[in-house]
Amino acid sequence: MLTAFPAHTYRSRIDAVKRRLAERDLEALVVNYPDNINYLTGFDSLGFLWYQALIISPKLAEPIFITRTSEEPCTWELSCIKDAIFYDIAKEDPLRIVAEMLAQAGLSHARIGLEMSASTFSPLQFQALCGYLREAHFEDASLVVAEERLIKSPQEIAYQRSAARMADLGMQAAFEALRPGISEVEVAGIVAHALGEAGSEYAAISPMCATGRRSTMTHAMPHRQIISHGDVVILEHAGVCNRYHAILMRTAVMGQPNPRVREVSTLLTEAFNAAVETARPGTPVGEVNRVCNEILDRIDLSRTRVHRIGYSLGLAYPPTWLEAMMLDETDEHVFEPNMSFSIEPNLSLYGEGFGIKLGDTVLCGPEGSSSLSVLPPELMIID
């Protein structure tokens, strides 16, 4: 069994999820998020491009995994799964199989949790499952496993620290490659190569690079745009170790920055550092957002923020590396030791023609939080 953790770790995680189900009076959970399936079993494959599910219930001696036939070798070699059903995608409806397994376990009239927000569980599949199990009561349980994942174990933190070293190497490679005449796609390719050389697995989001006016487009993917002298260049990528992500965002300028770019980037660094300092155990997670905005508003910059200041981080598969906890005032979580999350107060000054990215993976410790990156959270000047 080639997995990131020993079998007893996965068993204890499944037991913890069963306790959460009991707290909600749920008799079963159908897991569809690929990162949750990995968290509970170690299963690591692109098989989530087709329907797959892990059924967990106190009425089952072992969780049941349903996936397509081509995933059989990965199931037995890359997970601790003991009970699996493999379906022929040309002949069988996997939702019928899920319904049959639930019915055979005496759950056809049960309260069953579903991961309704999973991108790997479509409305059509939900409709099909409801048709097969007309007497069951289905309830959204998208956060059951996600809540269990928020506090990281020492081994999980070690993986994220390794991923952060990989991300640093990728960013250093980008800085070394930046020069007038190189394109965004070339820079992104150099970052991808550096990440691979450092041992990183593929990330949930591929490396990003945008330059000049495109730097206002926070989530623009690399294009054939040529980098020129005076351009602001935004960069973002992740290192990945055993599917655990550490993300990193920085901004560079080709030559000396103009006074406005320098003013904005200096204040953003101050706001970033204050947000990290605020993320102490017992503090509401939204407080970092408030503190950041208070500093940025010295020169009316909070309105240029492009999204929430951060979110919890850990296991991830495409299309996203976000976990469940969001660092905004509407989230009821408080920081706890061994939570890992991003701090990324990115700005888009669209009317002024430039944007700035700044973001790290941050770990909360017993006394406070610190970045997992060794790179200073400052504007990089490329002379």
C-alpha cells in the first residue's frame, strides 16, 4: 500500500467522520470530493473525472468505494480501501450502484449526507440518486469531512512545509528568468519546471503569470504577452507534497517602480504582516480581513481588494485548492493551533493599469502565526 499515511491514520479519520455523522443524526455519508476521498483512504488518481464515491456508515464494516474499472490498480495499490466496486462506464450507472449498496445496508429509508457542493457531484447525478432511493432523506453534508480537516497533524504540517520550500524555489526561478522580451507562458513554464525539479506534484491550479495591464487581472492565466521594461508582473503558484499544497504569490517590477507602485506595494506589505500577526489562537478568523482593510484605507485601497483575504489550505485536486474555512467576517471559526491557511490581500487598481499580488501559506502556532515561505513579502525589483 503506497499511501502518504499509515493505515491506522485513515481508520482514525473515518472513525472521526462517523462521530460527526452521529452528531448530526446522519446514518451514512456519500463522499464525492476527491480530496476528501484521499484524506479518508489515501486514494490518489485522476479517476474523479468520472463519477466515484466513498460510502461511510456505522452499518458498514468497511467504507465502500465505487469507481470505474480502470481505477482498480490504483485502488488496491494507492489506498487503504478494502471494499470496492468497479463499474463499466459504457454499461453501468454508478448512481444505481450507490443506491443498491445503501439499500443492501438497510439505508433505503435513512438520513443520508451528500456533498452537494462538490464539483464532482452534478445536479443530474443527485436527481438520479433521488430516483433510485425515493424513501431516503438526503441532506447536505458538504462540510462534515472538511471540518475534520481544518486542524493539521504534525505529518500534514511537515508535508506543507516541504511544499512551501518547493513553492519558494519556483518563485526564485521566476525572478531569475524575468527579463524584457520573455513571455508570460515562458515564465510559467520555467516555474513549472522548477517545481518539478524540486519534487512537486501537479497542483490544483497551474502556475500563473500576468504582466503590464494584465496584472490587474488577478486570475488571468499566462498568455503570449511579452514582458517589457517598466511592467508590473504578478506571479502565483503552489508547491505540492502528497497532495498537500502551499501557495505563494508575489509581484515583481521590471526596473525601478514608479512612486505609485512603490507606495501601494509598501502599504500592502504592512497590511499583510499585520494580518499574519493578528491570526492568533482564539481570534475570529475575520479579524485579519478587518485589520488588513484598516491599514489599506489610509490611502483608500480596500476597495481595490479582489477577494477575501484567505482560506484554509491542505489537500487539494483540480479545480481548486481552497478548503472550507474562509477568512472573512461571515465565517464563525476562530484560529486554532495547527490550522494552515492563506493570507493574500491582492489588489487590482484597474483604473491605474496595474495590480499587485502578495500571498503566503501561513501556519497558526500556539503563540501566533507565521508564513511557511522564506521569501520576504515585498515587491521584487528586477534591474
